[in-house]
Amino acid sequence: MKSPTTYKDSGVDIDAGNAFVERIKPMIQRTNRAEVLSSLGGYAGLFSINTLKYSDPVLVSTTDGVGTKLKLALELKKHKDLGQDLVAMCVNDLICVGAEPLFFLDYFATGRLKLSVAVEVLDGITESLQDIRCALLGGETAEMPGLYREDDFDLAGFAVGVVNRGEMIDGHSISIGNKIIGVASTGFHSNGFSLIRKIIEEKSLALNRVYAPLKAPLGEVLLRPTRIYVNQVQALKRQFQILGIAHITGGGLIENPPRIFPRSCRAIFRKDSWEKPPVFDLFQEWGSIPEEEMLRVFNCGIGLILVVPEAEAHEVAAQLTSMGDPAWIIGEIVERKAEEPPVTFE
């Protein structure tokens, strides 16, 4: 008589999934807010909007992943900081319209669920969410043998925030004479890693080697997690007039800033006005990457830009720097003629 076939025989371990849920319960609980009405294990997460704080609430949603940075993390067996990358790529987009992040959901898909790896990633997610008072309201863990190789996994994140309609930041008030504040990135963040990995392969670069002028192994520098700017922006909103915010992700400094500019405006960036981490110059040299391609693919050391009135620019930059985020006045808004590009560099 043929022995019975189970789901586990196909590569999906229900018991491992249940064990994972039990392991992460305390992590999820530390992200809870008073507005969370549901508990782990339900079909959907429930969250109540605080109508005393938000009299005319507008919900804001974003979704993103961490791209092929995952491949380097898998190679180096360093997974926790991917959790911060995932959170940052979503919530940094939320704050571009002035929203407060409320709750987050994650999607973890893998060929075979390895409990230690999944817990490490979730630990990074929940630590990051706790820092910005954003609840992990739910998520999904999927074992998909045949679609993913056994050790591979992928991540996606989904964030929801809220802002009062009258307090939305959409760039419509940006005008000629405004200054542009650039806030430092920690490095490449989570963009451009397909090109980075191509250069690593072609140049036979060693991830465990310290290349001058870097002060740490190359792999460690590349895996530095994406900086989260939520608390800084929330604090600045209470003190200054923030006219526009752009998260510098895929598309770099060329394609992201114009998303918030009126058609009549363009930005002039001063390339020598901020400190660029040396790893950018190294990869530009190793890959013979043209300057325009660098500015279109990578953040080049600027993770976020803020457009502010000229009279507040120096104080905004100083406030950010005092909070631990180096910031500089890196450009200004000028008139744009019909034939001119929305961004130029000097």
C-alpha cells in the first residue's frame, strides 16, 4: 500500500509556519498602538482613526520592497537590516505628503521557511516600526517551493498613514527663490543593486575586503540599512514651513525631485555642496559609470530633500544635523523655461 502524501512532502511545512507565528508574537506586540483593535491571527487587521487628532483625515498608502540588495544579504548571511530597509522604503514615501505612518504589513515569500532567518528579518521590521510608533498590523508568510530556490526569499512592505487634508504637503506652494535641503543617506540605501552586483561580479570584488578609502568591509558598507526620516520630518513640520519633500530612491536626483515641482519651477543643485560617501566614487570608477547615470540611478549621498523658504533654510539644515542627520543647503528653485529640464547640476 502506498504511503500517504502530505503537504510537507511537497516542500510546505505548516508546523514551521505556526512556530514562526508564535516566535514573532512578542515582536509584533511591541509595535502596538492604542488604535489597534485586532490581534495576531485574524483574517484582517483593524485600526481606528483618532478623529480628535485628525478632524479631516486623508489616508495615504505605499508599497515597496528592497530589490536585489537581498542577494548580497543572502550571500553574507546578514538579514536583520533588511527589515529596516523594507520599512524605510515605504514610510519614507508616506512622509513626502506629510503623513504620519499608522500601520504596516509585510509579505515574506521563500522556497523553504528557515525560522532563524525569518525571525531575524521580522526583528528588524518591528524594531524599525517601534522607533516611529507604527504598528505591524498584519502580514503573510508564504512557502513556495518550485518558485523560489530553497534558500531564497523575497520581501514586500505595505504602509498606511494619515494626514489632515489641510496639512498635506504636495509641492504646490514651491516657488522661485526657495531653497533645497539635502539630508544625508547612509549609502546606496535600497536602489541600484543590480548595477552594483554586476560591477562586483565583473571586477571580482571581495565583499569581505576593506577597499581604501572605506573604513569597513565592502559588504558591510553596501548593506547599511536605509535611513528612516519619519521622526525628523514630523518634528520639522511643527516648527517650519515645509513646502515639498522628495524621497531619493530609484531615479536618483534627476527623476525624483521633479515629482514635487510645479511646471514653472526647476531645481539647480550644487554638486560640491554635500558630503558624498566615498563608496559612490569607488563604484563610479570601477564601473566607468557616466556622471548622469550616477545621478539617475543612485541617491549619491542624499536620501531625502526638503524644499523650504529661503529664510528658514539654514535653521532647518542645522536642526536636522543636530538630530543626527547631516543636512546641507544643496540647491535652489529657479524659473523654468519651456525648453529647460526640471533639474540641472552645477
